[in-house]
Amino acid sequence: MHKLMAAVVSFTLSGLAFAVVPADAAHAKKKVPAKQVAKSVAAKSKAAHMAKAAPLVAAVPMVASVVADPKQQDVIADLVHTGRMVCELGNFVTVTPDSESSTRFIVQMKKNTYHMSPVETTTGAVRLEDPQAGAMWLQLQNKSMLMNSKLGQRMADECQSPNQMAVAEAMKLAPPPSLLDAPTLAKK
């Protein structure tokens, strides 16, 4: 497994090295004085150190998902943790069931209020969305987060209900196996 990962990293880095080759490399047969080459390399090296790092992938806004069918919405709604949840950086988010609909929730953070509905996921995570405001509440076993799906940014992270705090503590004491660990073979 480690050899495969090393090969993938090596292959990726070699691809990046080829991407950095200047366009003039194709015309390498031209004879250029050594002093001019040295000045050019020094100038490019200095410019490379002074240039700001550009992101490899541009931020792409998340696309609104299909809202779950009514039966599935009831199942998802039963799994949503409600109440005031403390988040990182001193933030907190309050999730309240909507009094007008049993499958809708009101999610509040600071001055922002979102009316969210459950959305089906393939991962088993609980997901609520307000497509008009571009907000998404994602609830995992050990934490939740509030995201701005239009900007692709987290507004609040590491939000935890009392149940999620208990799961997080249990995960610290007995961490789940890593995906990068070698699989254990069953004994006969």
C-alpha cells in the first residue's frame, strides 16, 4: 500500500515538473551565450520566489441537491440534532424544528437565519439545505458544520451537540481504523 502511494506521489510530482518547463525548451537547439542563460535563470528564480502561490483548483460553488422524498425526509428529520451547539472559534449554531413543518428546521448563526430541508446523501451523513440562501448544514456522528454553498466556504465548523461530544470522546479513546492502514485478514 505504501509503495502504491509513493508511486502515485512520485508520478504526480514528475507531472508537475514537466508542467514547469518553459516554452523555450522546445527551441533548445538555439545557441545562447552562457551569461544570458545565467541572467535569465536568476531572473526567473527570483520571480518564482516573489510570486504568490496560486490555488491549484478554483473554488467551485456547490450545486443544490435534490430534496429527499417525503418518507425519506421524515427519516432524516428524526436524525437531526437540535438545540444550541458550540462550535470552534467561539461561535454557536442553534437548530430548531420548524413549527410549520415536521421536516423543516430553522438554523441560526449570529444574525443569519436559514430555513432548511433534509436532502438525501449517499454517505449516511445528515444534510439540510436552504437553496435560496445557499446554506447547508452537514451533520456527522462526531461534529456538524454550516457551509455557504455559493462560496464553498465553512461558516461554522466543529459544532457539537451533547451526543456528538460523546461520540467524539469515544473516537479519541478507540479511534476507527485508518483507510491507509493495511487490512486485517480473518483468521481460520
